[in-house]
Amino acid sequence: MAIECLVITLILAAVVFSFAQADRIRWVIATIPLGILPLVNCIADFICTNIIGCELPRNIAVIIIIISVMASCVWIGIASGFLRTNRMKIPYISVGIAFNIVLALILVNYYLCL
């Protein structure tokens, strides 16, 4: 699952880079929190498998996922303040939190089914 999260992180990094090149700093700030959960999952998996030399324990993985989702959702709420209108804020908050919850459910299901 680390490879899938790495691909998601790289795609979001490309989007952030594109927004930065277009001087859309508000959207850079708004896009970064979407990459927190997949990036943290990649880092935790890399540290456990390559540095420590063991599989990521289920309970630790679930705790890391929950903390990452909470941090990402808080950042989404803060980043929504940088958007100009409610027409932009409400869909951004809704889709951003939905993305995080769906990805978190997929990751938790993956780790619990190991």
C-alpha cells in the first residue's frame, strides 16, 4: 500500500508545483493537506520496513492513520480560510475531508486485513 500512497503523494506534489508556478499560493496552501495522510503512510512504512526491519504493527499503523487524518482535516479547515468565497470553501472542505476519510478507511482496512 506504500506504493499507492507514494503515487498519490507524487501526483499531489505535481499539482502543488503547478499551482506554485502559476502564482496560485492560496491553492498551494489548500492542496498540501491532502498529501499528509499518504505521505505519512509512506514514511511510516519505509521506516519500519527498511530502517527497523519489521512490518508496521497494525495498532501503530491505525494510530498513525488516525492522527494523520486529524492533522489533515484541521489543516483543511485552516486552509479554507485562505479561499475567497463560500462558493470555493464549502466544496473544498467537503471534498478534502471526504478524500481523507475514504483514504483512511482504505488504509485501515488494508492494515487490519494483514
